[in-house]
Amino acid sequence: MATAAASSLSEPEVEPQAGPEAEGEEDEVKPAGVGRKVLSGAVSAEAAEAQVPGCDLQQEGVSESDGDEEDAMASSAESSAGEDEWEYDDEEEKNQLEIERLEEQLSINGYDYNCHVELIRLLRLEGELNKVRMARQKMSETFPLTEELWLEWLHDEINMATDGLDRERVDELFERAVKDYICPNIWLEYGQYSVGGIGQKGGLEKVRSVFERALSSVGLHMTKGLAIWEAYREFESAIVEAARLEKVHSLFRRQLAIPLYEMEATFAEYEEWSEEPIPESVLQSYQRALGQLEKYKPFEEALLQAEAPRLAEYQAYIDFEMKIGDPARIQLIFERALVENCLVPDLWIRYSQYLDRQLKVKDLVLSVHSRAVRNCPWTVALWSRYLLAMERHGLDHQMISATFENALSAGFIQATDYVEIWQVYLDYLRRRVDFKQDSSKELEELRSTFTRALEYLQQEVEERFSEGGDPSCLIMQSWARVEARLCNNMQKARELWDSIMTRGNAKYANMWLEYYNLERAHGDTQHCRKALHRAVQCTSDYPEHVCEVLLTMERTEGTLEDWDLAIQKTETRLARVNEQRMKAAEKEAALVQQEEEKAEQRKKVRAEKKALKKKKKTQGAEKRKAAEDDEKEWGEEEEAEQPSKRRRTENSVASGAASAVEEEAELSGRCITVDVAPPSKQKEKAASLKRDVAKVAHDSSKDSVTVFVSNLPYSIEEPEEKLRPLFEACGEVVQIRPIFSNRGDFRGYCYVEFKEEKSARQALELDRKNVEGRPMFVSPCVDKSKNPDFKVFRYSTTLEKHKLFISGLPFSCTKEELEGICKAHGTVKDLRLVTNRAGKPKGLAYVEYENESQASQAVVKMDGMSIRENVIKVAISNPPQRKVPEKPEGRAAPVPRQTYGARGKGRTQLSLLPRALQRQGAAPQAENGPAPGLAVTTSVATEAPKMSNADFAKLLLRK
């Protein structure tokens, strides 16, 4: 940019429309967003047609250069041109419809930032010169424009500037542009443009004035201020005057006294340029600036390394500058921070507070306050500070009133914000009134404004927020105090307090005591007594306090009759209150007892179910184990005992199945081959289906490079092959360990190990990604036994004013459909439909907008909207705080589990065999063999009858 400035200083001004070369140079200076002249149609209609006769008229689709060639065009080319023209007209019609829609939306809500930007873009595409100017003008009155928008506007106006009046309009635009934000590029562009008018009267002084103001504004900018200094020096070097050498010397010395990047190169350039030795004072200033540069470098490097908006880095830089206390540098760092954080109200509040308390420069303070409310119009604190600053610096009453009206239309997020802004304005009006006069114009305005405030809160605010925002009637209380203390009008004050009590405040003791204190200070004893008697009857939160105040007053000022009446009323009231409290306590105790009984009953039922389930599970396990042991011990003997019988049974089963199939085949006329496998083969086949999975012990030392993936569908056949492509996009995957059950079924979760830790962190972004219809959960791998309180929840649980919570949605509503509805009210940064673990929608959604203003407007427009016959509810996202269960202080010591040997619980501890078959000691093996004639005597008549091994085998086979 500095080189461009030097070239422009050494050559006369070249008009932007003088030829194609100048036009190409201008395009190079434009920002990236402007790649072509979108206003070429309008420009050609006004001036460019006469200056550039050789250009193509693309809108008409006709070439001026050669009429004979046009007559000789082929019919196919004519049809192709017609199709192109039709497509162009269709696109133009769509743009016009969109322009009309945006204009209508802005007429409803002038604070829709994105609508302004989109309207300007479309108007530039259509070449609507006057409409573009009007749209930009309207947007700049509502919002401060960014550097890109200003440069785009300035380049368009520069390209169309043809005479002195146009140059004056461009100069005015530059003056407005440099006031919105501290933008070195705009200042540099302003300086270069002013050089073009150096031939006019006072042109040289104008250029120097622009550069001097640029140095005052951004000359201290450590990274971008160097370009301004170089451009200014090169301009002075190009001027052929006797005094130019001293001017360049002065610029070098001023620059070297300021800590800037590349100071060494500037010093070396000065040494080479200067014909005389550098003075000692300049060297000392240069060394001092180098020392300051070393102090500032850590903060500048932190800004260079961080990503936008770098709020934390700017805050640290601001704290450092505040400690040093240089007002110019403090102002500069605030401005630099606000360029990237213009939508952060706290930063504006801190900046304006510093200016109000330290600098107290009228123009600077009011300018910052004005920019603050234009950037964050939804923040009531900024409007309040702006009104106070305007009053503090003595601005006209009409300007303050107009600012207050703008605040009312800014669209605050909460109903209480309107109460606050009304209070600030009413306080300002009260300070204007001279209460020594019985009546004045200011007093009448104050009273009418109080009335208007109450009507506004009751109508406008209550209609929007379903509440007035002033449940305690603070504005009415303020009005009553003004009437009583300043206007000596207790009658009006009593009327106001009667209205306050009828709005649901009569049950609060503090409200009655506030009224009593007002009567005590400005009324009489009779009205004080009357107020306290009413308070005794109506108060429900702290009646004892009111009764005590009444008795104290009667003890001090009342007669015996007044004392007796007060005693009677207070005792009656307190007796009734105590009775009501006892009934409420009994009712609450009964409810607590019922809840405890229900909880005990539920606990008992759960315990019974758990015991029954455990019993069934134990019986099933013991039964299976006994059957396996019996088969193992007696299998050989039974085969020897009844080989023919078992063979006959198996053959009969097989033959029965075969005959049934043969009969079916005969009926259908087909021949079917039957192959029935024996039970032993079927067991082997089922066992072969089980997955042989090697169990791998989890290595906790690799938790930092491992993520835990859960909620996967159980139906995934090859989890590793399915998941590997998903996670390889995050980095190199070392291993995927899916978890299977003992039967070989996938259990729905796995571990994914990466080679690098940053890959694991990037994989966390895949959380909630849809995998075969279910949201996949991805979380850090953490040992819950060592961190029992660890829990990952990626979404905020606090108030987010730029995010909406929508409920009541139809389950069939898709994300695209809801996003299309929400986009009509602002830029949607993120939209999330809440689902259960199975991926089924729950009728809830969270919508994140670009800023709080868009979110508040969306609440107003969408709340109560019907979507497929479902009425939705829309509110600012503010999830309720979850109650953390308290850990009991004293807990019974855990009962130690019974330990067994290395092989677990022995079989002999629980026998599954009938006592008639239990072996006695070291009985001979022959006793287990078949002995039909063997008699076993028993001494107990009720003992089970004798059974052989064959009989017991039959019993097992029958089951």
C-alpha cells in the first residue's frame, strides 16, 4: 500500500474511468469480496457510455462494433442467445422478488443486520445506483459498517466520481468511515485518495491534514501503523519544495520515537537518507522506543498466534495498558479490540466507563457511546450510559429525547430492561424540573411521561413478554415519592399507592412499610394508622413485623382506645396466621409422610423384584450346571446301559420328522431330501456360531489418545470396518476395539485409539453423528472408578441470549424445514433437534443465532407459531439448574462378600441331586451301575423312593 501511495504521489491523478488500464488498477485495490464492477449497468447508463464507446452492452446482448456480422448470425446462435436472455430475465425476476421481500422485512424490523447486507448485495447486482446508495445510507444510520463494507462503498463511489461535487461526496463518506472503527486500511485509502486532489485549491494542506489525523488515530498501531508513516513520508519526499527536507526529517524523528514493528529498518533508512549525523536526542528516543517495543511484543505475538476474535488476549493487553496509563495507547487498544469484538457489550461498557471517568472529552465520549448502542442495541446498560453521558455534557433536550425513543425501538431481550431505561429517562426529566415553581412545562412533561411509561409497560411490554417487567411497581413508587416530597401532593401519592396495592402487592410487608414511611415523612398520623391497620389485615409474608410497627406507633402516639384496638386486631390476626401455618405444616407433614411411604413401597417392590430375578437366575444356572455335570459323569454308563433304546429314540424322532416331510412332499408332488442332524451335532453348530473374540486388557496409559464410542446399533456386523472410515478422517487410527458379549454379539460400544492426541480431540467433534439411524456418542476415555464425578456434556447449561429453545415441534419436522423457518429472522449459526438414544425426535430444538438481537426478534415472531397443527413455544435458552444429590455424611460400612477358593464356589456347597442318589463316602464305583434287583432300605418312611441312574436320565431327558 505504501508503494502504491508513492506512485500516486509522483504522478498526476488518473480518473478511474479514463480507460481500461485505470479500471484494472482500481480492481486490484478492491477487497476480495468485490471481483467485478457490479454497478457497470448504472454507470454506463449515466456516464460511461459516452466515455467508453467500445465497450459491450451485455444487457441488450448486441455488439456495436459490426452490424453486418449480426445480420449474418446463424439461426442456432440466435436461439442460443434467446435462451440466455430468457435465463437472465428469470434470474433478474427472482432478484427483484427477493429485493421486495427484504425491503418489506426491513420496514418491519430495521435492526436486522443480515437483511441490510443481503439487500445491498442484490441491489449492486441489479445495478440500482440510487437504491444502493439509499440502502447503504439507511444501514449506516442504524449500524456501524465494517471495514469491508466501507471499502466496497468507497470504491463504488470513487469509480463513479466525475466532478468536484462527486469528490466532495466521497470525502464526506471517508469522514464517516473513519468514525465507525479504527481501520488503518481506510485511513491509508483516504490519504491516497486525497493526494488525487492536490492540484485543487488547498489540496496540499488537505493531504497533510488527512495524514496527520491518520497518525493521531492509528499511528501507534504496532503492526499496521508503519504503512501510514511510510505513505506520509513518501508523499513529502515527492513534493518539490525547499522546506520538504525538514518535513521529512520531522516525520522520521516522530516515527522513530514510537514503538513499531520493523523499527530497525526505518532507522537504517533514515541513516541512509540523512546527509547529516543523527542527533543524540533522536537516538535516545529511538532506544527508548526499542525498550518499549520489547515490553509490548509478548502481547502482540499473542494476538498474532491466537484466532479471531481474540477477546482474552485483548483483555490482557488492555489490562497492561491501563497499568501504564497512556491515554492514547489505551484508546487505541480498546479500538483495536472492538474491531473484532464489536458485539461484546461488556467491552463497550468498560471502554465508555474509562472515557467517562478519565478523559471526559465531550466529542470522544459521545462518539463512543453512540457507536456502542449502534453495535449492541439490545443492551440496556449501554443506552442508559449514553443518556447519562448526553445529560452530563449538556446536550439539547430534543436530542436526548430522540435517543430515548431510539432505545425503546431497539428490541430489548427482557421486560425488566424497559423498566430500567424508563427509570433513567424519568430521572433525567426530574432533574430538569424546578420544583420551586408550582407549575412548569418541565413538570407537566414529567407527569405525562410517568403516565406514558405505565401505559407502555402495561400494553407494549406485557403484550410481548406476557409480563409488565415491573411487578413491584418501581416506576409508580418513584412517581409517588416525587409527588409527596417534591410537589407536596400527598393526595396524588396516596392514589398511586392504592393502585400499587391493587396490583398484587398488598400481601407483602415491605410494600406496606414503604408506604407507611412515606406517610410518616410527608403525611399525617391518621393516614399512617389507617395504612398499618390495612397492612395487618392483608400482609401474609411477615405479619409479625407489621403488627410490631403498629403497636410501636400506638405506644408512642396513640390513645388508650387506639392501643386497645391495635391489640385486638394484632392478636386476632396473629392467631389466624398461626392457625393457618399449623394447618399448612400438618398438610406438608402428611405429604412428606405419603412420599416417604411411597418411596418405601417402591424400594420394597424393587427389592422383591431384584430378589426374584436373582433367584431365577441362580436356579437356572444351577440347573444348567447340574445337567452338564450329569451328562459328563453318566454319559458313558448310560450309553453302555441303553444303547439300543437311545438309538431307537433318536431314530424314531428322525424317522418321524422324515415321514412328516415325506407326506408334505407327496401332497405337493415334489421330491425333498431330508437331513436331520442329531442333537449333539446341533449343539456343535450353535457353538460354532459364537464369535471367538480375544479379550484385550484396557491400557489406561493411552486414555489421552483414545475415545470411547457408545450408543451404536447392535445390528452392525463388522463394527471395525464400519467405523474406521469415519475416524480416519480425524487422524491415523491405531486400533478399534469393539466390545462383544460372551455369545459373540456386539454390545454397541467400542474404543478407538489414535496415534496422536490432537486426533483424539478432533474425533470428539463426531459426537452425535448419525450412524445407521442412531446418534453416535463420542466422549473422552476416562476411568470412572478414579473420576466418579466425570461427566461430558458438550452444550451450555447457562443463559444464552443468542440461542433459542423451541418446544412442541411435530415429530415429523426435519432440520431443514425448521432451519428454513428460523432463517427468516436472522442468520442461523447452528440448529440441533433433540433426540433420544435411538435417534427418535423428542419435539424439542435449540437454534443458535448470530447475535442477541436476532434471537430476540425470532422469539417475538415465532412464539405461538403453528407448524403442522402443532403450536410451538419459543424462548431464550436458559436451562434450569439440575439438583445435585447430596452425598450422605454417614454411610454404613459395606458388608464384605464371602470369598471362596481359586476355583470359586464348590459344587458340594449346594447339591442338586436327590438324596437317594448321593454317594456315601468312598462308595465303590459299582454302586452307580445298573442293579435292578438291588434293594436299599431306608429308616425314614417319607424319604424319596429309590431311583436308578437310568430313571434319573429319563427324568432329565423328559425336561
